[in-house]
Amino acid sequence: MVRVYGIPNCETVKRARAWLQAQGVAHTFHDFKKQGLPPERLDAWLATLGWEALLNRRGTTWRQLGEATRAAVTDTASARALMLTKPSVVRRPVVEWPDGTVSAGFDPEDWARRV
């Protein structure tokens, strides 16, 4: 089963979930706001995707961080610490696919190849 992680009011997450539903793809949803960001999942995603692909530098949460906080994110450890305290800086949605692969962000063409 496809597992989708994100925030329900995120427009990209909304589009992604609607796309999955339209394709008839069964999936579960993990809400970062209500259920938190599981550290063991984050570690797996960081190992697979890398911190730079997982960090959303275009989002409101990132832009609202102080300059010193943003400048301090320079490696996996510092990105991980920030993501655990502010899950909204994680690029969304993060999807765990049935074949064991992981993706971040919504790319309908890529997703069509995966389902």
C-alpha cells in the first residue's frame, strides 16, 4: 500500500491525494500536524533522498525562520534536527511506495510510472 506523509491543508498534498484517489490507488495518510514526524521514518528518507531533496526551502515555514537558523542548516544532522522540530519544512508529500522506494513532492508523471 502507498503511504503518504504530509499536512492535510498543504495544496500539494491535497492535489497528490486527489490524484491517487482518481487513479484508484489505495493509500494511507500520516498527518505530521496530528501524528508528528516519526524519527525512524525521517532517518530512512534522509538516507534514501538526502537532506537537500527533503528540505523545502520554498515554503512559508522556511522563509519565516531567522537568517541564523537557515544558515545553520548545512548537513544531514542539522537538517534532521530542524525537520523534527518543524515538520513543515519537509518537502511534501513524502510517499513510501509499495516497491520500497520513496519520493518527495508531487510529480504526476513519475507517480503514473510507479502505480
